[in-house]
Amino acid sequence: MPALLAHFEALDHLLYQTRRYWQCVAFSCGQYPWPELARVLDGLSDEQVAELEADPKQLQRFFQSYIPELAQLDKLSALPLRQGAAEQPTLPFWLSNGIKGRKLTQLQAFVAHLQPQENTKTVLEWCAGKGHLGRLLAHQYGIGVQSVEIQPQLCAQGEELAQRFALPIRFNVANVLEDDCQSYLQQCDHAVALHACGGLHQELMRQASRLGTQRLSISPCCYHLFIDGDHYQAMSSAAKASQNSFYSSDLKLALQQTVTAGQRVQRLRQTEVQWRLGFDQLVRDVFKRNEYTPVPSVGKLVFSGEFKDFCQWAAQQKGLTLPEGLNYPHYLALGADRKHMTDRIELVRHLFRRAIEVWLVLDRALYLQQANYRVDIFEFCESSLTPRNIFIEAKLN
């Protein structure tokens, strides 16, 4: 469809024009990348920042007078929200048991768009986990399911559940990035993937288009995972010709809208950012470094302890020996100052997160279109249920 290509080209051009607002790493900035916005950003209270973060529409309205391109970007980032073709039946308790409420609602919203075509005999569930999606499909539509999953224990649990409830599902242990999955695709008429990360759903698209799978239904997630190198490798001809180059930090930006977490989790996240920035400032001063020092991920419990203990742990992780007598409260305060600026830089970058995600989805849609598929993209549920709510529907011509 020419509409997909025109949409992509317009969005691609606008993202390139505005790249100075989104293509930066906030943690690495010693000052605002946009001097003209410094006074506006510093004038925002922490409460105002939190309010804007929680409401993308309000965030866009606030900055539109400073970044006029946002009006067009907002239109190019919008996708239609569609209700499923099939009315959702009430699920029996045994089928929904063990699936958390929000996850269950996501699954139901996705399944509502998966009504089988007349010639569909078998569905392939890609990166299936325990097979929650496959069980709903098998129960609701009475169709056979082949489930592929890398973790043997999840396959065993899924197989046990399928047998217990007499559902026509078969589990297969496979690493979809390394193992030969061709036979699974050849046995199915329709391949589905709900929130398969980055390179995992891209591999499904590559293999399915090569083998001529009749139908694909995909909701992408975690675009930065399982990719080759530090920057994104475009799939479609149009994206390969783009002047934009997306690095891992840019791909992560597309995922930074989340459903609101509990207050305790939010507090720990805020503490984590401050402590990481405080440690970074300590390393810059003590070891005369000019670049940001990343620290490995660690359980949130660490951030309920003492800042000094975190710094000593982080230094050990980086092979550094901290001198005695460091003024840890001083660096904790510097971390708070850095966090003040980082939060506001991220606020501006977040204006572009949906646009980048739509760019990535359009690249996938155009790739499938080149492989002779009729492709449609839309939102399968409200973003309040999951921000990863984009659905790619592809049917072979």
C-alpha cells in the first residue's frame, strides 16, 4: 500500500529534522543539549515533570510552542485503535487461572484479532513461554497450536497444562535465533507473536516471508534486544535508504512509556537514578574520567540500603578501588543535581518515543509488503493496558 510508504517517508524526514532533541543520552550530559530550553526546563518543578511524564498529550501540548514540529509529529505517530473482530467470551476459571489480570486482558485483546481464516488448520505461537496465548487460541477457536519456546521448563509446564485441559497444543524446545525452525513454520498457516523481543520477532518475519507463511500477526516489543551490533539494522528498502541511524539508546527510548508502577517501585527507581548519577560523578572526580560510567543492573533491594555501600559495590563491579575518606553525602547531593537535569532531558526525549516506535513498526510493515504481503498496522488495545499495543497484521497475496 502506497499509504504505508508515504507515512514512513514523512515520519522519517521529520525525525531526521528533529534528531537533536531525541538522539542524545541524558546520563552523559553535563548540561542541557538545547540551551534555548534550559530556562523552561529548570522552571519545571518535580511535580510538574511527573505530571507531564504521566500524560503524553499534555507533554506534547506543553512543548509545542518551543518545538513546532511536534504538531506534525503527533499526527504521524498516531495509529487507529481497533476493537477485535470476535466478541470475547467469558473464560472458564481453569483457563485464566495463573494469568495475572492485566496480562490476561492483553491476551484477550490480542486474541480478538486472531479469528482463523477458513483454511487455517494450525497456528504457530512464536516464543510462547508457558503458552498462555496458545491456550486461549486453542480454546476459543478450537484450532491446533504449535508452540516454540527456548526454555525447557516453560515448555514442560505448558505441555502439562495443555494435556490437563485436553487442548490441541504441542510444545517444541528451540532457540529461534540459532535452531532450524523451518519445519514448524511449514506446518502452520498462521504465525503469531505477542511481545516477542526485538530480533526474535524479526527472525519470525524473515523466516515466514521466505517460506511463504500465509498469515502473520505480531505485536513487537523490546526493539533493542537480540540485534546485531550497537545500532539498528533496517529491514525494508525504504528504511535502509534513510538518513536516520538508530542506536541502542534510541531503540530503548521507544520503550520508556510504562504503565504506572506502585509508589514503592517508583521511589526505588528515583533512588536508583540518583545513586547511579552520584556514583558517576564520584568516578569522574576521583579517576578523572569524562564519560559516563555505566553500572550493571542489580536488584531494587540494593537501593533500600546506603549510598556508600552501593558505591563500593559499583566500584568493585568496575574494577575500581575507592580511596578512604570520600565525602559520600556530597556525591549523593551531586547525584540529585544531575538527576534534576537528567529528568528534564528525558522529558524532551520522551516526546519522540512513540514516533520512533512507529518508525520501527513501519519498517517491519514495509519489509513484509516487499515480500508480497498485504499489511495493516493498528493499536489492538488502549495504551493504559500496555504501551506495547501495536499490531502488525500481514496476509500473503
